[in-house]
Amino acid sequence: MTASVEIFLSDLDSLKTEADLRTKLAHTFDSYGFNYYTYAGIDADEIRDATPGQRFMSELIYLTNLKAEWVAHYLESDYAHVDPVVRTCTESRLPIRWDERFKGNTRSHFESQMMDDAWENGLRRGLTIPVHGPRGELGIFSLNSDLNDVEFHKLSEAKKYEIQVLAYHFHDTIQRRLKADKVTALPVPLTDREIEILKWTVEGKTAWEVGAILKISERTVNFHLRNVMEKFGVHNKTHAAAKAMNMGLLSA
């Protein structure tokens, strides 16, 4: 049984850091029965006007507990440009429940490719809440679960309005707390070793495995990863990987 919306919202003003927000998001949505959450804060006009290969540089805020490999693959493949759920978010203010058949009769080849890839990586159904902010920013909350289609449908129908209220409040808090932590066009100066380690990390290698590949100690790998996270101003390697990919730092 979930706690009341009021309880989940009661301590938002006390959340000061990205780590606080991540813990809160994970706990809140897990209590509803969703295994994974993603929040992306972007400029809606960038999605509408984007061309293939263009990176979202101005307003990206990204929080998720999805696997780092999928996050990196999604960004590297520029899937945000062809993601039919993201596109629908730019035009809708209502909760969107989707599965592999979402817009199946109208989507392009590349949109179908993206949805097939998501399916193969375990993202087979979701509930996504678009939040349109007062200054043109778009907050996208996407929740996923290991439930089957029938159970996920029941959960989404029963809780989508509560989730929508939570999404609006979380969006406001995240924007106020993390707006200064946005990705900018200025390059982050990563060393060759940091890039090398980050590339292996987004491939799903542990610090020990990266150390074995590069013939350095696990402690040294973790030292470089901490440096990378500090440079990006984030608290985990998944967010660091997302920012590095989005800025094109791992494409070489």
C-alpha cells in the first residue's frame, strides 16, 4: 500500500542535493510498484526543432536509475530525436501509457527501430508524464515496471493521477535545485584516461574489470571516476556517462 501524496510531498523543501532527489524519486515510485524512473528536463523547442545528430546542450537535467549501458546507448544513438513517447510529450499534457505497440501504425522506420531496441533492453511498457513549465522547459517523467501488461495497465489506471500530481511537484523541485547544474556548451576537460575509463564503464564493466583491462588498480579506476563525477557536478557514474555522451565526449 502506498503512502499518501501529501506524505511524499511533505519534505520536498528539505531536498538540497542531486543525491537527495535520487533517493526520494526511487523510494517514492518504488512504493507505487515502478522499478525504474527517469526524469529528463529539457527545452521543448529543442526537441521539436532538433535535427539528427544535434545534441541537447542548453537545459539538460537527467536523473534515472536505469542501467548505465542503456542510457549511454540511447544518447549515442540520438534516440531522443526519434522517440515517439518523447515527441508525444511535446504535444500532450496528459499521462501517456505506452508499450511496444505505441503509435505502431504511424511511426517511422527509425521510431520503430528505437522502440524495438528499448524492448530488447527490457523497457517494454511505461507510464510517462509530461510537465510543461512556465519558461518553456519540458519535464519528462517516465516510469517502468517488471509487471506484465495486464498488471501494469491496472497499476497505471489506478495511480496515474496521483503520479501526475507528484510529477508536477518533483519537476518544480528539481528545476529549482538543479537548474544551475545544467549541461552547457563549454567542454568539460576530461583526461584521456578518464575518457577511456568512462567508455568501459558505460559498456557495463565494473571498476575491477576496467582495471584488469587497462592494467591499473581498481582503486585507481575509482579515483578517476570520482574525478569525472566531480567535474560534472554529479553523484554517480550513470549521470556522468549521460552528460559525457550528450556532450559528445565519448564519441571519439
